[in-house]
Amino acid sequence: EEHHLELRLRCALELAKNTAFYARQCISAAQQVKATGRTKFSVDALLASTLSDGPALEAFFASAGFRSYEAALKEEVMDSTKPGKYASLPHIMALANVVGLRIRSIYPM
């Protein structure tokens, strides 16, 4: 349990260092999901679902598009350094890179 602070810091550093990469990955995934026709949600709504509540969502909804998502992701990095915050999709992606393992996230239907 003492390693959670180290993992939180490493994850935040990974996201801060490679913000544009993680933004492109999330945008690409949202566009692919939308292209399948299996969802009625817009790409922006899908992107918003990858962020946790708070300053990151506010930054994203300030304006749409790649730049706003990248700015929101930067807010997410700063917010993730606070204890007790939930991990969002970009955090899980960064953590997988930090530990060098695949991470599977399972949500109930």
C-alpha cells in the first residue's frame, strides 16, 4: 500500500511528459467507436467520458476539439496528484506504460 504514492507520481509524470500522445490516443479511440455506428453519442461526449469530474471537464467544455482535450488532459494531470482522486482512462493508459504491464478495466453493464 505504500507504493500508491510512487505510482501516482510516476503516472502523473508520464501523462505530463506525453500529454499530446495520450490525447491523440483517446481522440482516435473515440472516433473509432463513433465510426462503428454503435453509439448515439458524439465524439466530444465520448472524449468527456474519458475524463474525471472537475477542472479537466471544465477545461474540455470551454471549447471543443483536440487543443481543448489536450488542455483538459493537462488539468487532469494536476488533479491526479491529489490523494483520493479517481483514475480516468488516460491514467490507466499511462500507468500501464509506467509498470510495463497490460491493465484491464472492467465496468458493469
